[in-house]
Amino acid sequence: MTELFYLPPLFGLVGLILAFVIYGLIKRIPVTNKAIDVIADRIHLGAMVFMHREYKMLFIFSLVLGIFLYFSLGANTTLAFVVGAVSSAAAGYIGMFTATKANVRTTQAAHDTGAASALSVAFMGGSVMGLCVASMGLLGLGMLYWYFGDDPATAHVIHGFGMGASSVALFSRVGGGIFTKSADVGADLVGKIEAGIPEDDPRNPGVIADNVGDNVGDVAGMGSDIFESYCGSMIATIAIASTLVMSDLGSRETLMFLPLGLASTGLICSVLGILLVKMMSANKPDVALRAGTIGAAVLFVIAAWFVIQQAGISANVWWSVVAGAVGGIIIGLVTEYYTAGSPIRKIAKSGETGPATVMITGLAIGMQSVVIPVLTLCAIIYISTSLSGLYGVGIAAVGMLATVGITMAIDAYGPVADNAGGIAEMGGLGKETRDITDSLDELGNTTAAIGKGFAIGAAALAALAIIAAFVETMTLKYPNFTLHLGDPMVLTGLFIGGVLPFLIASITMTAVGDAAFEMIQEIRRQFKEIAGLMEGTAEPDTARCVDIATKAALKKMILPGVLAVAVPPLVGFIIGPHALGGMLGGALLGCVLLALMMANSGGAWDNAKKHVEKGNFGGKGSDVHAATVVGDTVGDPFKDTSGPSMNILINVMAIVSLVIAPLL
Amino acid sequence: MTELFYLPPLFGLVGLILAFVIYGLIKRIPVTNKAIDVIADRIHLGAMVFMHREYKMLFIFSLVLGIFLYFSLGANTTLAFVVGAVSSAAAGYIGMFTATKANVRTTQAAHDTGAASALSVAFMGGSVMGLCVASMGLLGLGMLYWYFGDDPATAHVIHGFGMGASSVALFSRVGGGIFTKSADVGADLVGKIEAGIPEDDPRNPGVIADNVGDNVGDVAGMGSDIFESYCGSMIATIAIASTLVMSDLGSRETLMFLPLGLASTGLICSVLGILLVKMMSANKPDVALRAGTIGAAVLFVIAAWFVIQQAGISANVWWSVVAGAVGGIIIGLVTEYYTAGSPIRKIAKSGETGPATVMITGLAIGMQSVVIPVLTLCAIIYISTSLSGLYGVGIAAVGMLATVGITMAIDAYGPVADNAGGIAEMGGLGKETRDITDSLDELGNTTAAIGKGFAIGAAALAALAIIAAFVETMTLKYPNFTLHLGDPMVLTGLFIGGVLPFLIASITMTAVGDAAFEMIQEIRRQFKEIAGLMEGTAEPDTARCVDIATKAALKKMILPGVLAVAVPPLVGFIIGPHALGGMLGGALLGCVLLALMMANSGGAWDNAKKHVEKGNFGGKGSDVHAATVVGDTVGDPFKDTSGPSMNILINVMAIVSLVIAPLL
């Protein structure tokens, strides 16, 4: 088996080269319109400034954590931690760099050639992010496995990789989420509601920050989130497999290597899916994107069959893969229903009786929307474990995430298209161009919602697999280790774990509220003090707004970040490993429920507002519209800050627990 | 020991007689003002009509459930079920009947004699509810224990009592909650916001329904909720004790009887506390009420020491009682902080940037507010179990609930004072009277918030004790029964359990939204069609609004009710007892978190609005006020419908599981 160990990093390298080739293709498209080039440069610059400052902070954080790891778990784990952090950071950096080049070229293509080529450019921009996530994961994790993986005694070193990836994700997702929504809420509240100017109007000082936010939050943040789940699911499965000395599923060596093998297969399928979308870009955009995703998934499931057969592993494991892959699609579809189906019309209608009923209806829909996804998770757990034991949960997560190359590409396509629309509006490219970018953007909203559902499902399953790996590790150490719910320690842990998602959601929502408040004051000040701004004769100071959002985001992500990393060792060392196990259970449950509820409420409010804006229930400017704007504003931190933070929270806590397990 | 078995029912009987005496005292106060007499009659009648129709439905529901119990668990359990249902229903009926007599007499006293006598009347009205809850619990449960309790083999029969109490609570709390908030939201949205008339304005057709709602929701609903927790904690503790064949805490017989003994002691302390409030009613109202509650609690803790000593039970058990009693006070105080302290000023301030930021801030505060209460619960669990094992959790719950006579009296005082204010406004009794009732009402809001926090804590602890009893029962049957979190079945159950609170919250919130929508249409119609209504020359058709709220409440409580009762047997029989155990754990966690969050968000929004109305941030009629009204409207179903439903949900599911445990 060891003779194949070079393959995952090789595939990773090839994928990365492909990503660079696509980047080159995008870069070759000339931006002929000077006006939009300047706007795009500002967005690019703002995003880069944020990224650099965020990474500087991340560096300090990682240094502290790295020193701690070095003295507690040794050099190898620390090395893995560094590789994980660098891999994730690199994927996010390259992906976002590309996205801020692709956005303006999408606008240009929409203006010069039309919808098909605009879709193609936007999707190519997204696919660089998708390929980077998959490739950096395979490259980094694959290299470490090549060195450490052949000996089950050293395989635990790669847990450090997961912790590195999680640390980056924590900062990217939480910091990016706070940035994007403080800018968005601030720009909307003053621009749309108070000044009465349209979204993305160049006179609005907050509009560049808003567009920067789409990149740092929805491209880099989302990428690091998925990267973490992707690597986490592999690491957990390897860890579980390493405890299986005797298994009727297959030999321990092949079971340990299978996650990387499946992920490599998935990368090939993703590339084929990306090609399929590219070939079909003349069709309706949603048809092209759907064909790519589903095509890649079907291909992967078929290919996985042969991989598993070839490796001499039980067919039961394949069924677990299928459970994960199908489950991911179901969760995505349910999310689509709640954020684009009849519920959004219900919310829009409730706007007839004002913002309060919009809130009540949206919250109720969000709460209801957790039911089917969570039951789907239950079904995945049930099917996969009854077929392949705990290993099945891990492999189901890998199955769900294997085609991450294309799902992430489609996710990242959304903010590129959104930015393209913003640039078209700010550059005054006219209605025709704007109509094209609008249609791409609308599709992007749907794909983003599906992507979010998928990300939550994947994060939950990955976290569950990591928790299972934690329990297995503890059982190796203490053969009688069980997390009996009737044990007061486990119960105490369960309650503490349940509280954490609520606390983190509260902190991040307050952060957005506070940062948006500063942003509102600044935008109001500029409207008041800069003469000629409203008339379009003076320029707004957009850099100042970017700076406010950056500072706020960097400051306010510290507390949730520290909490997520510090609570597991505190509980583990002070109250004990049973409480820690219970805590992970409670936190998993709380995170999944809140993440789904917040993402779906937020998405539904957003689209309810858009539904009204299309002329329903009185259309733009009506009281119903004003009521749905309130819903959308509340939904912003729900769906883009606090909700997504839940994915990271549970995964960080799970991976930290797994890393410290040998010390407990 | 058996020679003392007659004492609890005797104390219950005496308490009940006391309640009737107090009722007689209230009834003797003549209502001389004809105008307010008519209004009060309407409220009384509306409440009674709702109650009768609700109980009719409850009768059918209980009949079906009773037949099912008869054929599965025999005549004795069915008898206990009937006694439990009748006891709870009787307590609710008497308490609410009295409250709807005391409200108008409070108004009269405020008008004729002043604040001190008004406080006295309102509190006497509430204390009838308090005494009824405690007395009916002791009478009903005590009688059953007298017959069945001396033999551990038949002691399980009394579980049926808990199920009966839970069934009534389910309907009273959920139905009452939907009634009260659909009326409140409907009356407020049209009256205050659209028509611009003050709260409780007699021209508003929904205002009688709103006042009826206070009685059916906050008096009868709250009473049945507390009644259920009160009896549930005793039943669970008895059940846990019955499994303790050998214990160093004391003899099984005394441990089994102790909950009833402590509750009897608590009733005496409550009566003394009520007398203390009465004696101090010339002081500031909040001083009087606080002296009564804390006095009763301190007295109880001291008395409990002697009871436990006398019974030859370990002092460790006493410490568990103290943990419960102190924990209850802490949770109440935290609730007070979040719903009356600095957080409400923060919400009010956030109104400066509109309703969206009011929502974000309020939700964030609600989420944050779960932390300390849940950690307090953890501390109670930790302390009580490390001192007295699982029995400690049960006895801590009993300790928290023993002085229910006075805590419930203070809870029920709130809606009586609220009603008194409404009647003064509708009857046009002038500013002086209204000022007195307003100050009583304001205090009532705080006590209601504290009461809600207390009710959640008590319900959680009672449910936990019942779940512990369920686990012990299963362990007796299957000695290897453990709920290991690593077991996929337990995990699946945990997820299913976690979903249920979100689903029930969604259903009940939607129910309020839908019912309020009907109410709004009707009130708008009356304002439009009844000529002279706004001018005060024509009467509104208030009965029609009461009818709408009644029908909506009765219809919409069926689905959550059936779900709560049906899911445990479905999960238990189809997926298995491990999944059922996991489900109870997940549901407990979810219910506690949502209940606290919703109650505290709702309470904070309500008081933020009141804070603005006092002239802060622009006062009444300002944009900030309008923004906080939106918060309050969303908070209404949060704090008075969905949040409180969580207490019942987890207790119903726990007690149903305990009842069906022998069949699994």
C-alpha cells in the first residue's frame, strides 16, 4: 500500500497547477473599461489589506499555539500544525486573489460578449478556489501521511494538521463574517433606507467595504470552512481506522489510506465536473452548474466503487460513501426549498402586517428548517454505522466532501457574480449589463444557500467523526471509557457544550451590531460632511469604511477564537475527559441546530426581500418592502456571521480535543 | 413511616381550605363602580368560556389516553392519571376564577383606598393560585401515595399522576399561550400602531381578549406548568428512591417519603411567607414581595434540616436541598438582570438605528442570557449528585419547588395587577388610579420574568430527575442499560431530541402569527365597519375577538400536543429505548436553551419598550419607540407562548417515557 502514498500529494500538485492555469486564463482577459478597473482595484486592495492584517494576527495566534503544541506534543505535531495552517491560508489567499481579479472580468464579459462568457469567467474564478481547497488539502495532508502515516503509532501526528486548518478557519470565517456583515448592514441601513439610494450606488461610502466583504467572508471564509471539514473528515477517518486492529471491513492499512484515495478520486471527478460546466456555459446557467455538481457526484460514487473493490475493502464501506454523498445532496435541496421555495413567499406576505410578523415568520421557518436536515444526518449515522461501525461515519463524511472541488467552485462563483454586479452598478455600465450580472447573482444566491446547507451538513459529519476518533482514542487509553448520559459529569459537559453555540452566536451577532453601528456613524458623517457627495460631484472616502470594518473584525474575532480553542482543554483538564466528551456532544447538537436555523432564516429573509423587490406585495418602496428589509438586515449576521461560525466552533473544539486526548 | 402518610394530603386539604377563605375575603370586597364591573364581567366570562371549551377538549384527549393507559398499564395507573389531570385542572380553574374576581377589586381598591390595599388584594388573588397549586399537588399525590406508596412494587402507579398533570399543562400552557399572544399582538398592532390609541383603550375590540389572555395564559397556564414541575420532581424522586435498596443516605422508605415531607414543610413556609407579604403590604410593594419569597425560602431550608435529621436521613441530602433552593434563586436573579438591568437599555439604544438592530441586540442578549442559568444547573447537578447520587438531583428539584405556594402566588399576582390596570384604563378611572395600578403592574412584570426563569430552572431539574428515574427503571430491567454517547442509537436519539424544541417552537410561533393575523383582520374590520367606534359613541364587538382567539388556540394546540405525547412511544418502540434515552437528553438540552433564550429575549424587548415609553431615547411616538414596539411584538410569542411551551414539552416527554418504560 505504501507504494501508492505518493499519489494524493501528486494529485494535489496537479490540481494546484490546473488552478494556476485557470488563473492565467482569467488574468489574460483585458479590462478595457478604466472606470470599472479602478473600482475593482479598490476592492482587490481592500481585500488584500484585510487578508494581510488578518494573517499577521493569525501568525501570532499560531505562534503561541505552536509553542504550546511543541512542548506538550512534540515537534512532529507542531510541524503538522504549521503545514495545516499554511495550506489553509494559502488556499484562501490564492482563491480570494483570483476572485478579486475574476469579478471585474465577469463584468467586462457581461458588457462585451454576453451572459455565456460572463458565466464562464465567474465560474472559472470560483473554480480556482474550489481546486485550491481540494488540492492544498491533498497536497498538505498527503505529504504528512506519506511521512507519518504508514506507522499507526505516528499517524496521530496528522491531527496537528487539522488543528492548523481549524485555526485559520476560525479567524477567516469569524473575522470575515464580522467584516462582511458590518459593512453590508452599515451600507444598507444608511444608503438604502436613510439616503434612499440603490444598492451598490457609487455615492455610498460603504459600498466598497461591502464588496470587499463578499470576498473575505464568502470566498476566503467559506473556503477555509470547507477546507477544515474536508481535511477534518479525512483525519478523523484515518484516526478511527488506526484503532481497527481487526476488522472485517478490510486491512487496517487500506482502511487508513482509503480517505485520501477517495479524496484523490473526488478531485479528478471535480475537475471533470468543472470541465462539464465550462462546456455547457452556453446553456442556462443553473442547468450548467447543476450538471457539473451532480455529474461529478455521480461519477465519484461510481469511481469509489471501483476504488473500494480494488483495495479489497468491504462493499459496506461503499454504501457508507453513498449515504454521505446522497445525504449531502438532500440537505442542499432542503436548504434550497427553505431559502427559495414557498416559505419565502410566506415571509413576504407576512410583511403586510409589518416587520414584527416578518421576524416571527422568518424565525419560525428557520426553526422548522432544521428538522429534515438533522433527520438526514440521523439517517446517515444510522446507515453508515450499521454497515461499517464508527468508521462508516467518517467515510460518509469523506464521501460527502470528496467532490469539494466543484461544490466549493460553485460556492465561490456566487460572490464573484455578486461583485461583478456591484462593479457594473458602480461603473454605470447600463441596464443590459446589469441584467446579465443580476441573473448570475440571483443564481449565486441560490447556490450559496445550497452551499451553506452542504457546509453545515459536512461540518457536522466531520465533527462527529472527529468526536468518534476522540472517543476511540480515549478508549484505547482507558478501556472502560464510556460517555453515559446518566453520568453527572457527562451531563454537566453536555450542558456546557450546549451553551457554547449560544454564547458564540451572541458574541458574533453583537460584534456585527457594534461594528455596523460604527459604520453607520461614519457613512452618515460622510453624507453630511462631504459636500456634493449625494449629487455625485464628490468622491466618498471608501478606504475609511474598509478600515473600520477591518479593525472591528480583527478586534472582535479574538474572544470567540480564544473561547473555541481554550474551552476544551479547560473542561478536559479541570472537570475531566468525561465532561469533555459530553461537552462535544452538546456543542455538536447546539451548533448544528443553530447553524441550520440561522443560515436558513437568513437566506429566506434575503430572498423574501428580493421577492418583494420583483414587484410582489407592492414592490420596492412599499411598506411591505420596508418590513422585509428589516428581516434581511437581521438575517445578514444570522446567515453570514454567526451561523457559519458554528461550523468552525464545533470542528475546532473537536479537533483540539482529539489533539489533547493523549494528555488527558 | 406509613403512620405519617396521611399528613401530606391533610396539609393539602388545609391549604385548600385556606385558599377558599382567601377567596371569600376577596369576594366580600364590593365592586361599587358599575362601569368596571361590566368590563370585569366580560373578562371573567371570556376566560371561563375559554376554560370550559379547553377542558372539554382536554376531556376527549384524556379519555383516549386513559383508555390506552388502561389496556397497557392497568386500572391503577389510569386512576392515577385521572387524579393527576383532575388535580391540575381544578387548581388552574380555581386559581383563574379567583384571579378574574381579584383584578377588578384591585382596581377598586386602588381607586378607593390606595396602593397598599390594592397590592394586598392583587396579592391575595395570586396567593389563591399559589395555594391551590401546592395544595392540590399534596392532596392528589399524597392520597395516591397513601394507597400505593408503601409498597415499592406498586409505587410506580403514581407516575400516572404526573402524566395526567402533564397533559393538562400541555393544553393549558400551549393553548393559553397561543390565546394570550394572538390577542395581544393583534390588539397592539392595530390599536397602538395603526389606530394610534393607547394600550387597553376601550375602543379597541381586541382589548378584552387581551385581558382574558393574561388570565388563561399567565395564571392558568403558568399554574399548570409549575404544578407539573412540582409534582414531577416529587414523582421522580420517589421513583429514584424506590430503586435504592441499599443506600447510605437513609432507609428506602424514608427516602421515598421525603419529597412529600419536604413539600408539606414547604407549604407551611409558603403560608407563612404569604402572611408576611400581607403584613408588609404597607411597605414598598417590591420589598413586601421579596421579603415573602426569601423569608419562605430561608424558613424552608432551616425546617428541612430538622425534617431530614428527624427522619434519620444523611445531611448530604439536606445540602442537595440547599443547592436546589439557592440555584432557583440565582436563576431568578439572572433573569431579573437580563430583563430589567442594563441589557434593556442597550436594546433601547439600538432602536436609534431601527427595528433591525433592536432585533439583533435582543436576540444576542437572549442567547447570552442562557449561560449563567445553565451553568447554575450544572453546578446543582454536580453538587447534588456528588453528595447524594441521582437521588440528589431529584431532591434538589424538590428543594427548588417546595415553596411553590409563594413563588406561584407572586407569579399570579402579575397578571392580576396587569388586568387591574387594563380595567382602570377601560373604565376611565383617571390618572391617579392608573398610576397605582401601573406601579403594581411594573413590579408584576419583573416578578413574572423572575418567575419564568424559576419555572424554566425547576422544569429542567424536574425533567432531569424524571429522565434519571427513566434510566434507573430501564437499568432495573436491563442491567447493562447505558446511554453511551458513542452509541449511534443514542446519538440518533440525541439529534431527534434536539430537533423537537425547534419544531415545537416553530409550530407555536406560527400559530400565534396566524391567529394574530385573523385577529388583526377582525379588528381592522370593526374599526372600518362600526360607525362611531373611534369616536367612542359605538361599542366594539369584543366577544367576537375572544371567540377568534379561543378557536385559534384550541385548534392550534392539537399538533404540538399530539407530537409531545406521541414521539416518545414512537421512538421508544420503533428505534428502541437507547434512542429514547438519547432523545430525552437532546430534548432536555434544546428545551432549556430555547426556553431561557426566548423568555429572556422577550422579557428584555418588553422592558426596553417600556424604558423608551418612560421618556428615554425620544419617548413615546418616536422612531426609537416604534423600533422597540417591533421588538416587543416579536418577544410576545417568544416569552409567553413558545418559550413556556418548552417546559411542558420536555416534562411531558420525560413522564411519558417513564410511564411506558415497563413496556419497552
